[in-house]
Amino acid sequence: MTTDTRLHPQLEILLQLQDLQSQRRELLEAEPARRVEVEEFHIDIDAAVAQLEVKIAEVRDSLAPNVRSRYDRVAGGHQRVVVPVIGGTCYGCFTMIATAATGAHRNDVIQSCENCGRFVYIID
Ligand SMILES: [Zn+2]
């Protein structure tokens, strides 16, 4: 096995942040029927959303300042802030990324798409 799939720790945090945000969105956009279903489990959606927001703020605070400011910019315009690059193509905006680093340690550095600005991780 190689270390090819290892991600930069900041990318792991960004992925977690992305997941928390999508969970929050899902709760906020839940259909009334879904809300009833969730609340039948004695979960107050508003409380759950509030809890997620606390977590989101905590996780965001753990980002390095330069990564955090880029995250804020990207998250303002896109739901997904981290996307894969497969075969040299950014799966956020579907343009080729010529400058993306390759090789065994390509995901050891934080890279972003020069076209859409999203953070990327490279998959062959
Ligand atoms: Zn892109």
C-alpha cells in the first residue's frame, strides 16, 4: 500500500466542515413530513441545527487563518468547498487543472482550483 490517499490534515477538516454544513442544510430544508419523522425521535430540529452551528464554528476555528479565509470565500458561493480532481479535471467546475501537483505526495499540500477556487484533492 502507498500513502497516496492520505490527505493534508487541513483538507480533512475542510471535508468535515463540508459534511456538517450539508447536514445542517438537510435539516433546514427538510420537508414537513420529514420534520415530523425526525421529531418523532424526540429530536428538536431547531436545537439540532443550533448544535451543528456550534460545531461548525469550532471546526472552522481550527483551520489555519489563510485556509479559513479561502474557505469563507468559497463557501459563500458554493455548497461544496472540497472537490476531487479526477484525471486532471476539477469536479467542481469541470475544467482541466493544468497546474495541479501530481505524484505520491500531491495531497500533502493544500491545492485549489484556479478556475472556481474550490479546494481540491487529487484522485488518479
Ligand atoms: Zn474548479
